[in-house]
Amino acid sequence: MNPVISLRGLEYSYGKPDKHLPEPPKVLAGIDLQVDGAELLAIIGATGSGKTTLLQILAGLLLPKKGEARILDLDLANPKIREKELDAHRRRTVIALQRPEEMLFRTYVGDDVAYGPANYGISGRALALRVKEAMEAMGLSYTLFKDRRTDSLSGGEMRKAALAGVLALKPEILLLDEPSAGLDPPSAEELFRRIQDLREQGVTVLFSTHDMEQVMLADRAAVFHEGRLLAVDTPEQLFFYSQIPEQAGLLPPEAARIYRQLKNLGVDMPLNKTPSWDPESLANSIVEALT
Amino acid sequence: MRDFGSFGGGFDLFRRQASSGSLGQLHPGVKAAGLIVGVGTISLINSASGLLFILCCLLVAAGSTGLSAPRLLRPLLPVTPFLVLVVLLHGLTRSSSPGEALLSRGDILPMLIMSLRIITLMGWIGLSSAAVTTPEVSYGIEALFSPLERFGFPAGELGLIATVTFRFIPFLREESERLAKAQTARGGSLGFRSANPFRRMKAALPTMVPLFIGTLRRAEVLAESMHLRGYREKQSRIRLHRYPVKLQDLLWSAAGAAVLAAAVCMQYADTDARLVRELINSISSFRGVAV
Amino acid sequence: MIELEGVSYTYPDSGGPAVSKLNLQIRPGEVTLLSGANGSGKSTLTRLILGLLEPDEGSIQVDGSFDSEERRGRIGLVRQDPRSQLIASLVDEEVAFGPENLGLPRDEIRSRVQAALDKVGLSGFDDRNPDTLSAGQQQRLAIAGVLAMRPRYIIFDEASSMLDPAGREDFYRLCAELAASGVGILSISHFPDEALRADRMLLMDRGMIAAQGEPAAVFRQRPELKRPFIFRLSEALRAQGIALPEGTNTLERMTGSLERLCNTPGRNK
């Protein structure tokens, strides 16, 4: 199956080289990554490991300095890339930055959500339909919220409105930078249910997060450390069977830590079951192993 | 190709470099006074020879503290094309009567003065910037105006305003970058490249509103934090850092004052006119000899 | 002790009370966790305690004083975004800001700055520019700025939510140390695992205190709350008959208990 994202040897650094700083520090180096269509990929790593930079490169906001970055048949790293190609790219690959609710600017919610598709020439009834679908995908009733003032919304509602503005572009690839940061647990869970719905609809979703439980929901996780990609694998493989998250300065979910601790103590955890992070089934496994 | 990687150009003013030698050791009040008086004088003087004199003394002073001319002027480089344009326009628009040529001999001296003024200003600010750190600017302003406090002049507040302003500059830069990226991600950059200047301005508007609101909100949060940390207006505060006035402060102040005073004298002594006459005489006598 | 009795407050032009009939205490030397959905009244409560709002009814006292100005002097606030609280361009100036405002003599200011920086693990950072610090370090700097005021109580308003998990661990450790040295800490947070490190927990719902007490008790009382993993695990293990000691609510204690269980004789290896 053809990957929708294919990165080879991707490199990025900020600033222009000059005679005082011939080699600006690399924020990303040697990144090789392939992502399939409709995959849900988690991007994890300590703060400063390059997650945000990667997402912004994929979105076409930053251009790679070296390497290859093929996204939906367009190589973003091509030095001869044209503005028009970038515009077309950004229509299909859309990013929601951190704390998107801080960037709402239209007075009314409906207008703000419409901003994106309107920029690409959608208008009239088609535009209204897009706005409606996007808002409902985020759980905001179109009729109730479209004429609400953006500054009258609660924090959680504002975030939903901001994300609806991104969804209204109907991207093929959706990039989310810490989408649930600052949300209370129920809102975060609701958000991830909707993200999974999008994935069911065929959208490829990449999201960065510090919450290891969210990582468990992903198909695979990409572990970043100091600008390098240490590994891409299923969450189970990474957390239960490897030390890679620790190398990246990350704390695996408690289930994984307990599981490994028990294995170190020589406890035979049942082999036929894949380890689960659900505490109740972990308890069952522990009880089984101890008796 | 437009990439957000070097947004804002890098605010390099007032970051003291290691090699600022004896100038860097001066009392911040002296530095602040030097900056203000120097900028004022250079802006008002109308004598090419005066400006040239100041410029030469500047370069000597810079050299003596280990700063070469290029290093001095580097922070102000981004503005250069704009300034060249200003000088040119100045010369072109000076002609008073319609019969005169667009650029006549009478325009040369004012254009020269303007160029010298700009270069000298850049040099003076560059030198100050190399010798002063941001906290010293605030302290310097406070120290400078503190004798006026007995008349009710809020020197302490002024210093604090400077401090907080410096704190806000990185915030403004980052916020506008974030907003610009968010707009671009939703197709907003299309307006930025329109041929119609009104369309371009209209495209920039979405970033203004959230920036303004964000800044106000941030200022409010900061004011509240300051209040909770005990800040009350109109109280004298003993500051942590203290700078004793040393002999070199007096020497450099005297030297600086002398240089500026000499330049002013040159203006009143009409040195320019004299030099030009001398120049014309020597050219014609030279010609006379050759013939 | 910070004590609220029957406190209610309604914002002008709003439909109903933001908080009503609150009764609660925050004791020095304890870490109290305040949890609740967004909009449940947590920030209103904070503003009331700090004296930024006056209650419509009820009373708030701090160490016996009802005066809001005095209250503010004893309570420090650390917010979510460290950068929004920073004022100066030098670390030591930043921490000195509070003591300077108190009109203290220079030596006193200097020693408080040193002590505060040591306490948060930023000694030696005196002449650094706060912009060059990491988010975790900036948060610690903000905390140092508050510590230099020698508050009796500190309110952390979601102060750890912008940190990565490693940064949060450092933060929890610092809270525990501060409480151990006698400061009363009110920490507003969503993170369930923070609950297990707190001495007491307050749950707010629609402006009222829905539950308060020891975290384990609150979780048992309110099954709909998102419970920390370790808590669920210990409950599940106990349900299966495994005897876990009371208070097995951190990862270390859990693994320790499990280790002991593994090493008891009579188990096939």
C-alpha cells in the first residue's frame, strides 16, 4: 500500500547560516518515516524533541532543509517547489496548532469556521454545509452555536470551534499538536472519540501528546528524542517490550511499568494474552500469574 | 520561498556581547543618558562635517572596546534597503520649482547629511546595543530620572515599563508568528499574495485582532500577578542590583559630551560651507595648474 | 488555616451563582487537590481566596484574619503559563521583584533570592535570561518568585498542565517538599495521578463542593470520576482477594507490595 507520507533523511534547523554560525543547531535530523492512509499515528517525545517542528513541516509551514518529504505525491523538500503547489498541499494537509482557541478571530463562531473553506473558494450553500458538518463533527450544534459570539464560549467550546475550523477544510491528512492539552479528562476523551471517528472516515491523523493513555489508542507511535526518530512501532511493542520510551525521557504508562517490573521479578505473566493497559485485566493477569 | 523559520528577523538589540570591554562596564545611567542624548543630537544636527566627526569618534570608541564596524552595524542591517529608499526620496522631493532638474547640485549636500545621519544613528544605537543589556536599560532609565522623583516624576515606574516592554517583545513576536501560521494553515496566505494592496491588508487583519486581544489579556494577567506579588504604585523600592559610579563613568561622559558639543559647534561655525569652498578652491587651483 | 464558611458569589450579568455555600479548609503542611470540570467554579474560588473578589455572602479567613489585603500577603499564586507571570529579563531580578515590593533591605532581598532559587533547584542561574530556560525551569522560576515572598499558602492554578510528564514529576516532588516545610498548598489540577499524592481532595461541581476528604475516599464516593490507574489496579486486585496494604497508591508502593507477594513462600515459580 502506498504510504501517504514518506520522509527520508529529513532535516530542519532554524536560522540562516552565516559566518558566525556556520552550522545552526539541527532541530530535526535524519528522519525516516512512512505513514499509511487512514492511520492514527501518535508523535511522542519530551518537550523540545522536535514534535511541533515535524508537524509544521508536514503542514507546509516550514520547509525542510535537507532530505525528502513526499506527502500525497508532493515533495515538500524540493527546492524548486512553487507557491501554488504549497497552497494546494495545505488544502489537503491541515494542522491545528497548540491552543487553537487562542487564534479565533471572527466575531461569530460560524464565520470563523467558514474562514478556511471560504479561502479556497467555497461559498453559498456549499459553504454553510461544510460549516455545519465540521461543527457537528466536533459536537457543536450548528443551529445553536453558529451565531454565538466566539468570546462567549467556554474554554472547551472554543477549542471545539477552533478544531471545527480546521475540519471544515476536509483534509486528507489531519495534524494535531497536543489537541487535548489543558482539557479536563471527560473533554479529552470526547475529543479522542471524535478523532477516531475521523479515522474511520479515512482521514490520516497524526497527533502529538504527552498523555501515554492517548498513545494507546493509536495504531503506531513515533518516538522522538533530541531531533531524532528513535523508533516507530505499535504502542504495545514500544511500552511493554522495549526500553525506547525511557531512552527518550518518557515515562511509559503505569501498566507497562508494572508489567515489566513483574517480569523482572521472574513472574510468568500469561503469554497467550497480549498485555493490556486496562487495570482490571492487568489485575487478572497478575492474580493468574501469582497462583 | 516563504518559510516561517526566520520570522521576525531576530531581535538583536540590547544583548550585550562578551567583547564590549570598558564601555560595557559603565554605569547604566550613563549608558542610558548617552543613548538618549546621542540619538537626540544626531537627529537634530544639520552639519555633514559634524556628523562625520561623530561617526569617526564612534568608530574609534567601538574599536577601543573591541568592536569592529561590521559587527556594530549588523543588528540594523535588515532596515538598510528601506533607509536607502528614504534618502533617495528625500533628495528627489526637495526640488522646489518645476523648472529645476529632479536632482540638482543643491540636493547633494542634504542627501549626504541625511545618509550620514542615518549611518551615524545606526552606529550609535549599534554601539549602545552592544554595550547594554536589557535589564540595564530599565535600570538606567530609572537611575537617570530618579533625581526628578522628588518632583513627582515616576522614575521607578518608567524603569518598570521598560522592563515589561522588553518582556513583551518576544511574546509579540511569537504570538504573531503563531497567528500567521494558523491563518496560513487555513488558506489565509492566499490573501497575502494578492496584487491588490487592500486585499493584502485585509488578509493581515485576522492576525491583528487576536494579537491585540492576546496582548491585552496577557497584560492583565501580568498586572494581576504583579499586584499579588506586592507591587503598589508610588512606592520607592530598593532594588537588588546597585551600580556605583566610577571614574571611568565620568571620563566617558565627558568625552561623549565633548564629541557631541564639537559637532554642534561645527554646525554653527558653518564648517560645511567652509569645507566645500576649500574643496572648490583646491579643485580649481589644481585645474589651473594642469592647464 | 484558610477557612471558607458559607461563601457564595455571583458574577454581575450572569445567570446564576458561580459558587454557592462553600465550606472548606486548607491547612498548612498539607497538599489539597482541587478538581472539577471546567466551569465548576475553581477559578472563582481562587479569586475569592486571594481577595480579588468579595463574597456576596459568607466569610473567608486566613490564619484568623478576614482582611483581604492581609490575606493576599500570605498567599502566593502560581499560574498555568509560567511566561505570563515573568516580569524581568534576569532570573535574580525576577525573584527579587516580590521582596523589592515589600521594601526589604538589600541584604535581605539577596538572601531571600538565593534561598528561593536553591529551593527550586535553580541556584547559579542568577544572571540568565528567563527566555533561555526550558518551560519546566520557567515554571520553577515563577515558583521561586512566589517563594521569595515567604507565603504561608500557595495556590497552584493548573501549574503543571503545560509541563511534560517528567516536568510534572519534579513539580509534584517540589509540592511535597514545600508542604513538608509547613506551607499549605492548594493545587488545582485535572491529572488523576496527582490526586494520589495529595493529602486531601476537594471536588467541585457546578459551584458547589461535591465531595471532600482523603483522595481514596473521594474516588470511592464518586465512581464517575476518572480514577488514577494505580487506584483502579489496587481495587481490582483487592476484589480478587489479594491483600494489599492500606495506602498502596503510588507506583513504587504497588511494585513494592507486588514484589513482596512474589517472594512469599508457597508460590510456584
